[in-house]
Amino acid sequence: MPKDRAPTRIQKKNRAAILEAALNVFSAHGFRGATVDQIAAEAGLSKPNLLYYFPSKEAIHTELLSGLLDTWLAPLHDLDADGDPMEEILAYIRRKLQMSQEVPRESRLFANELVQGAPRIHDALSNDLKTLVDEKVTILTGWMDQGKIARVHPYHLVFSIWALTQHYADFDVQVRAILGNEDPFEGAETFVDTLYRKLLSP
């Protein structure tokens, strides 16, 4: 799409429709399984019309991932060194669980990218994500040193939170097949709260 003038209302609407459609297609089929034709059909646009806004499937995917990474990092940014350690950690866990409930497509998009070796966001993982996790691990280690939470491996603590909370989005079909009509999120928050309180109580 030409960048020498501000987009019109219709252009903004079409661009948003493409990204919304792409999120559905990529989260369902992964990058390799998705096609421009599928995204165009989902968006209700012709393929040439879609390519007016984005020159390739890669460009759409990169745009989605760029915004997603910021969203994904936000809850970890909020972990406050000056707050109550247990409550700060539990608040982070609840926010991650909430994201799995409210934005499951985004979680699956991110998981699909990682399964493929993160070719489009590897630099961001090695830089932005690693820097942020290192910063928060310093906070966690400080709390452990002060006896405010139990001593566990801080990086694996973070990994376990990611694995447990994102499971409800990434493996939604499996979870719902096992639970049937039971809402998986009704019991999830109570479970993770109990689990991490017991794990981290000094």
C-alpha cells in the first residue's frame, strides 16, 4: 500500500480485516499451511486487493508477530520489584491465564512460530525477550535471597508459568475433549493459585 499519504477509512478497514483473517488462518494452519488465497477469502477480499495492502504472506505474518510480541511481554513488564512477591507472581500467572482465555488465537500463532524454529522472531527472542526475562529473574532471585519466596530455579519457574498457562490456549481442543462441557478456566485459576502458593511459600 502506498505510504506517501494517510490511509483512508476504507483502507484502514481492509487492512484490519486482513490482519484479523490472517490471525484466524495462521493460528489454525500455521505459517506453512496458510496461503494468501485462504487469508483473502477469510477477509472477504480478492487476492489482488489483499496484495495491494501486503506484498506477501510473510509480510502479513511479520506484522502480526510484531504486535503480538509486545502484547505477550506486557504482563511480565508489570512484575514489580517493590510489590509483594507472592502477589506479584500470582498476578502475572492470572494475567497469562486470562490471555489464554481471551486471545487464544494469538497464543497459537506464537506457538506455531516457535515450533518452526522462530525464523521471523528469533532476534526478538534473543534480545527483547531474553533481556526482559533476565531482568525479572534478577527480581525473583532477590526475593529468594531475602527469604520472601522459596528458592527454586528462577528461569524454570518462568518457563513453568508459560507452559501451564498457555497450555489452555495452545491445546484447547485436547483440554475441552477431556473436560467435556466443563469450562476449563473455571478451575484453572484456583489450581494455579494453590500450586504456586505451595511451591513458593518460604
